[in-house]
Amino acid sequence: MLRQSLLFSLACFAASPVHGVLAQSAPSASREIDNHAGIFFFCKPLANEAWTARACEEVGARMTALSGGVQKPIVILKTGDTREKYPELAKAKGFDSTRAVWFLLTINPHAQLKGQWELVARADHSKIPPPASGQPQVVTNSMRATVDSSAEVAAKGKAMLDTLMLTLAHPQKPL
């Protein structure tokens, strides 16, 4: 009888919401984007192709909308912005530049297919600013696409960045 009473008491204690197993809630899913204070975005246009600057403006507008969707401030970097400016630009938007996620989009003529363009979209969330060359030190998510016309560049670039943002904003269950 004493043994049954002791086992019953132990079972009640273990199941109590204050002390036992039931007190531990399941870990909630978190989003990678929530580990970052803000977003830097740079789209690299080609100097000899004016339409690439317009495509970068369109894609930058899309990134601004995406940053609003995940409630993160964004800095759209321009050609000529230097590493020394990054902290100041981020501070003006209300975040710490060392805690940013970096999105980059490059547009280049395709190496083998004349008249086609290669897009590379990257999301670097290693919290390390890219070196002066603009390439991230650690690429954690990237996509590559070939398009047949300049008209497709902005549309495809937006779609690629949408996918990268979705990856960072999707709740990840803890292991």
C-alpha cells in the first residue's frame, strides 16, 4: 500500500505543470530571419547595360516589400557604397550592421550562350559583411538562372529573391 501511494505521489509530481514533464512546452519553431536585426541588399548592374540598373531598381523595390513582410528594416546599397558606410547606413534604418542578413543579386552576360543573361541571387546569413568585392564570404543560400531577354531579368530576379526570403522566413523546427 505504501509503495502504491508513493508511486501515485511520484506520478502526480512528475505530471504537475510546475515541476514535471508537462511543464516543458514543446520548443517553438523559429525563423532564421529573426536572428538578424536588418537586411542589406545589393544588386550589381552592368556599367555598359543601362537596363540592368532599371532591373536592379525593380528588384530593390521587391526586396523592400519582402523586408516589410518579415518586419525587418532594409538598406538598399548602391554602387559606390563602401564598407565604411555600412554601419552608418544601418544605424539610420535602426539596426546594427553586424547583425544583418545580406541579399545580393548579380546580372552578367551568360558565358556560353550569347544574348542570354545569368542571374545569381544569394542570401548570406553568416553575419559577416562581404569583402570589398561584394561577394559574400559564406554563401548559405544561392540560386542561379539563365534568362533569354532583358525583360525577364527583373521578373526572374524577384522570383529568386522571393524564394530565398521564404527559406529564411519559414519556421524551422528545432532538432
